[in-house]
Amino acid sequence: MLNKFKQLRGEKAIVLFLLFILQACSFQEIKNPFPQSNEIKQGEKFCVILPENHNETSFWHATQKQFVAVEALNSVWHGNEKGIYFNFLAKNKGTDTLYFFKRQQQDTIQQKKFIVTVVE
């Protein structure tokens, strides 16, 4: 893809690069905590955003488990003001529960979970 950008000059390359970045960052945020459910269409990417201030020395962790309907992609910290984004793909029709734990040292100080239902 980089070679294609080298072939283009000036504004065209900048516009295409920005469109590529915007597409890569387009995750739907789910906000309904347990016991409510979040419905996502199969094939869509989505994220859970949790506040995380590194000055407080506490960090969110997602459970590492095998999911039926979703695939964990990655997590990205966007700074103290924006928090951490846990990114997922709605892979198969079905329902999964996502578990998150906020830890300080070895202590769990907060828990959150989200039900995700993947539909066609």
C-alpha cells in the first residue's frame, strides 16, 4: 500500500492516507453494561472504552478466554483523558460476555462486564 502512496503526489496522497486512517479507527462503541445486552451486526468491529489514568497506577485488563461470537483484536491506551479502548470483531452469530477487571498492584478494585449479541 505504501508504494501506491509513493506513486501519488501532493493532496491525493494525503486525502487517501486520511481516509485509510479514519476507516481503520471506525469502531462502534458499546455502552450498555450487564445485565443489558449490546447488539452488533456480524462482521462489524466494536470497542469497549474504559477510563484509565496511568497516574493512579491502576489498569484495566480483559479476561483472556475463548469467545463464541466475538474475536478480541487488541487494546489501545489513548491517554489519561480518553482511557483504554478494547477492540473486538463480531465474528459469529451468538452471544458472549466480556469481563474487565481494574487492578492496582495485585488487587482487583473494580469489575465490569458487557453482554454482546452478534446478529446477521
